[in-house]
Amino acid sequence: MTTIFAHRNGRTEQVTSIDRTWLDPAAGVVLWVDIAAPSVPESLILSDTFGFHPLSVEDAMSALQFPKVEPYDGYLYVVLHELAYDKDDAGFKTHDIDFFLGRSFLVTVHDGTSRSISEIRDHCPRNHNILGDGPVALFHRIVDLMIDRYLPEVDEFAEWMDEIEDQVFSSTIASDVVRDILDLKRQVSALRRIAIPQRDVIGRLARREFTDISSEMTYRFRDVYDHIVRLNDEAMMLQDRITSVLEAHLSNVSNRLNEVMKVLTVVSTVFMPLTLLSGVWGMNVPLPHFPGGEAVQFWWVIGIMMTLTAGMLTLLRVKRWI
């Protein structure tokens, strides 16, 4: 689906086709062409109407591209990723957005799931300044909104991490907590793979490297750059935190195992002399009898066993082993 907005004479209106004369900056028209889930016929808008380089058109039509910024003759080609998080559905997901930024136009290409573009597209007919400020300002609005949406997604991820931490330190540990921790680790690695290239691309936009981006707009991109740097720092802290959670879980499991082994060792130690006594008195050989006959002898053996048990427990307690 293709949506076309044209800003002329101080007003923004949605149009159904593109007049080629509008592509000349001297015409005073600012164009925004948004192509969602492009088909092969819609790709002709990129190659024929705008005359973009075949390599950039091929990248825009592919499913997923690495974040980058490339200058071409008459326009900038930028690829950035929009982030979404769903705990119940594979965690972090990215949707790449391809930008073709010219002096009088902005063309965006995406798979149709961009919330940032949908929000700005809905406001265009009511707010004429969105396109009136120029294509670079429109490009900044979209990128700024994309990066601003990163932090709430990361905060939602951090809430899930809090739940895993509570499980680790609870009295009953779920059997799949290790799998959840490793899944957290994988998601943070995916987040860093997303954020670091984005930081580099936005850093180039903020360094006055491209003549089409004015000094005023580079200041605005610096603000976006600060946000993405903060996101990278947050991702690093989350990674360290997950490592600490995994170490705490393994330590907790080891401590619980030690407690179990401690109890079993005490039980085994107490029963060893009792087993010896019962075995000796149960042998089918003549043994000296206690006074009073066999009945009294039985209770003597029981008394000795109880005395040994009490004595060994007392000794273990004095040694602070139990």
C-alpha cells in the first residue's frame, strides 16, 4: 500500500499520484511517499519515478537489512530498525525501515508494521508543519519517535527479568528457570545487536557529515544519539545483571545441594554404629548374655543404641556441624 502526502502552499494533502515536476526542489513541494509491504509494481515508484540507484532499490525490497547510511547522487539511503518486544512471542523483534531522503522528498519503505510511521502519517493531514518543516525534519520526527519507543520496550523486558530474579530467590525454584535465564541472555544479546549499529548510523547523521542535513538538524540528531547511547548502556547493564542472576541461581542450587548432603551425612553417621551393634547382636554365634535373660538383653541393646545416638548428635551440635 502506498500513501502519498504533498505539502504545497502551506498545506498538506494526501494525493493519489506523483507529479514529476514536484521532484524539482524549485517547485516548492515537499513529498512524503510511504510504501508499506511493497509489491513488485510498487517498487517501480522507487526505480522509475524517483530514479533511485538499483542497489538501494534492491536493498529496500529485501526482507531485512543491516542498519546503515549510504550517500547516493541526490539522496541519502538510510536503514534503521524499529523495535518491539513480546515476552510470549520470541522476545525482541525488529522491523527495518528504509529511508530515501532527498532535498524535497522522503520515501519510506517498510513491511507495514511500523507504529511510528503510522502515528505520524495519521497526524499529517491535521498538522501541516510536519511536512512544512522539510523532509529532513520529517525524517528526524520518525527516527526520534522510533528511538523513544525503545526504552518502554526495554523496561517491559526488565520487568520480566525481575520476575525471573524473584523465582531464583524464592523457596521453590521452577524447573525451567535456567532456560528462562538463558533466554534472557539471548534476548539481551539480540538487543545489543540492534542498538549498536543504530547508534553508529545516528552518530553519522549527527556529525554534519552530509550536506543535506543542516546544522540545526544535526543538533536534533545529537539528542536522538544521546537516547540511543543510553539504550546501549542499559543493554550492557542488563547483560551484567543476567550474568549475576545466573551465577546466583547456580550458587543457590549448590547451597541447597550442600544442605541435602549435610542432612544425609548426619543420618548416615548416626546409623553407622547402630548398624554395627544390631549386626553384632544378631550374629548366630554364642555371645555373653546380660543379666536377666534375653528379654533384658534386648532392652540393654536398645538403651546402648539410644545413648550412642544422643551422644553423637550432641557431639555434632558441639562441633557446629548441624
